[in-house]
Amino acid sequence: MSDSCCLAPSPYPAAHHTLPQPSEGNSRPSLPTSAWTGTTTSRRTCPSKQSPSSLHLNTPSLPHPPPLHNTPKMAPLPPLPEVHRLSPTCIRLLAGNPSKFTLQGTNTYLVGTGPSRLLVDTGQGLPSWLAALRRTLAAENATVTSALLTHWHPDHVGGVADLLSACPDAQIYKHTPGPGQRPIVDGQRFTVEGATLTAVYTPGHTADHVVFVLGEEGAMFTGDNVLGHGTAVFEDLGVYLRSLERMAGLFEGVAYPGHGEVVEDGPGRVREYIRHRKMREEQVVKTMQGRNERGDGYWWTAMELVKVIYRDVPESLHGAAAAGVVQILRKLEKEGRVVVEGERWRLTDRSAL
């Protein structure tokens, strides 16, 4: 698939690419070659430190697609520049693939301050990203020596060949490596001038998902486990929640997500995700305590639950919501709280939430 399914429905007001919540691949216009400019931003390197002024390339912000559901509760996503220096150590490059699933596009990050840099993720393999990477490396007088892939989705690994065309000596690292790639193990450190990244194995969004803690900033590259807008989908809810619990205690600064803008209170956003997932689980259980609309008892399909829990959400997004509900039901089944027959589910005890 060209879009990784990053977003999931959520109950709070949010960006137009997601359902109301707390939560096309076109090439972008070429950017003029330009010098770094000293524009001050509010980005912090760590809550306990005063950050130097951030720098950014003097380039236009990227447009975003029109809203999917234009209601007062759903605001447009903020536009993000194609290339933006987020801190003295970190430069974000958008992959040029905006969509309802990838938000403004997949984020890739150039990390370090010297001639050798780390790259977190490689985008989808679109020409605009490679052009932006070449310009940025030339402006920085640097090259990529190691690329660290957060997970297998095509919009994160699709640019590997393009990276190697620009930086042929770069080593590619991934938790479950493919041909010609090297493995990432939990706790592994990657060091260049100005930056040390520590890998943390955090399955959930995918089975091979890894995040990286940037020691110099107390920050975390959260991949698709935590996003800048909305909430993320996952393959196994129980595993995902355990990974979120672990992530919350490993950093104190910003979150650099796989999609969307930087999250200033990174641990706070992780804890918000945990609360949201638990709230959704409670909604499913509470709904299943009642009779379904068919009137034939307490057996529910995932889509019937979606139509109750997400009744204020556009039907075009119910399919994505149903996938999340199925994950909740599978977790409850493992815990012995529901039973399943075919596609229908029933609580084992309707009296307890």
C-alpha cells in the first residue's frame, strides 16, 4: 500500500485528516537553493534547558489537502515546511506524500551537527524528498552514514534506494532487517557528532516498531506509535499499550513523530494516548452491556459497535474505526471478558465494566 494506515478515530476535536479526537502522494514544488536563516522559534531542546534559536530553510510551507469533513469541531492541519530545522541537532524533511492517513506527509529526520549524520526513516520514495535531502546535505556540508527505520511501512522505508543514490556508503538499520540491512536491537546506540540515539523496541503499531531517544535533548522519535495529530492504529492493542507505558517513562522532552507537527509535551501525549485507548475500551464494554439494534440479544459485530460509539463520525471513516474496535475485542477475548462466534461478540459478564 502507498499509505501506511497511521490514524485511528478518537473522540476529541482535531485535524481534518482524523476523526474527532484528542485523535495525494503528489510531488511537491521544488524549493530554491537558499542559505540557512536565523529565525527564532519556540522549539525547546529539553524542558529544563533554554533552547537556542531554531533555524529553518527559507522555503515555503507545503499546502494540505481539503478537509474530509468540514465541521466546527474539525480544524485544518497546520501547514509544515518541506524542510525545517527543529533544533540545533534535528532537521525535519517531509516525504511529499500528504493524505488522510499520512497527514502533511511522512516525517523524516536528519540528526547530528557534524559532517556525518543519522537519518530517521526515508519517506516513500518520491523525487521531491530526494531533491530536498540533497539540498539539505549540501547546505549542511554533510552526508548520511546511517539510516534508522522505525518500521516496515512503505511510506517510511520506500526512500531507501533514493538515499543510497545520494549517500552510497550509508548503512541501513531496521529491527527486522531485509537484504543488505543491519539489525536494530533494543538498547542499541547510534552516535554522531552532536547526537546519540538509543533504540527502544516498541511493537504495537507494527511488530517491528522501534523508537529512538535523543539523549542530548531528552526527546524521542516516536515513529507511528505516537503522532503529531490524532491517534495511531495498531496491530495488537495489549502489546501497543505496554509499549506506550514504556515510552512514557523514557524521555521528558519533545516527541518527534512519524507524522504531524512536533509535540512539545511528549510524555504527556503518550499518557493521553493510553487514557484514550482505555476510554475506548470502556465504551465498547458499556455498549455491549445493552442489546444490539437487531433486537436478537447481546451479540454485536464490530461495525454495529462502531455505529453506536462513532455515530457522530463520517461513515467513510467507519471502516478504520471498526479495525480498532476489533483490536479491542481481541484484547478482551484474551482476557476472558468476551466470547466470539463468527463475526459476533458477546460479553461473558454484562454487569462489569
